[in-house]
Amino acid sequence: MKCAEAYVRFLYQWLLENCLDDMEFMADKFDKTCIERLRMVSSTHFERISYTEAVELLEDAVKWPEVGELNGGSQREERYKGYLAEVWECLCLIGLFLGIQEMGLPLEPYEWYLDLRRYGIVKHSGFGLGFERMLLFAIAIENIRDVIPFPRYPGRADL
């Protein structure tokens, strides 16, 4: 949580320190409050709440205004959960195997990936920040397609 907070605060502080002219342009053309909003986020510590409180807040649909989820994190399930989990894992492995075959790909290069699913994994987790959503919040553009740095459109989706 500390890392995610520091990351978000750093990004918005960096925008204010290094791109203020651009932000003033965006404030003039799109959203008069964007600079003040960035100052508020970059200088305010995020509140820590319990898991139960978070679930209650999410049930009330509390998200970043105009953006939705700004960043998210998770931990992969690494524990064995009994017979049903074993059956599900087998079905997933069969699905992966059939998908590889259906695409006409050789199985050997994918054995390592199938083994991860077959034998389990170590505990691991992480978080990510959506770059486009970060920009959407910073400059208050209405449509996320307008902040994608490498837009895709018909006939141009082959980055």
C-alpha cells in the first residue's frame, strides 16, 4: 500500500513540477480544477482501512471520480483447496492444452507454463497502475481512448 501510494503521489507531483505549462493548458481547455486536484492528491496521505471496511465502501461504489479503479493489486491463490480445486485445475490444464493444439502450436515450448498450473506456484502478489487512467484523472479527459499514447483504430492495430 505504501508503495502504491508513493507511486501515485510521485506521478502527480512530477506532472506539477515538470509539466505545469501543459497542465495549465489542460486546465484552460478542459478542466479548471485539474491542477488543484493534482496538488490535493500529491500532498495528501491515503487512508488505510481494513478489508471489511473496503468491502463496505466498494458495495457503495466508491471509486476515483470520472475514472473508476486507478490502481489495483492482488495475490495469487497458491493453496490447495481439496478435490474440487484439483478437478478445476485439471479442466484448466485440458483447456490450455486444447487451445495450444487448436492453434497448431508445438506443445514443448509451453510445457513450463503448463507445469506451473499442474504443480502449483509460490506465493506472489503485486499491484499495477493504469497509465491511461492516471492521465484521465490528471487532465480530466472524458474518454479513455483520447489518452492512449499508442492509439489503435481500424487498419492500425499492429503495434
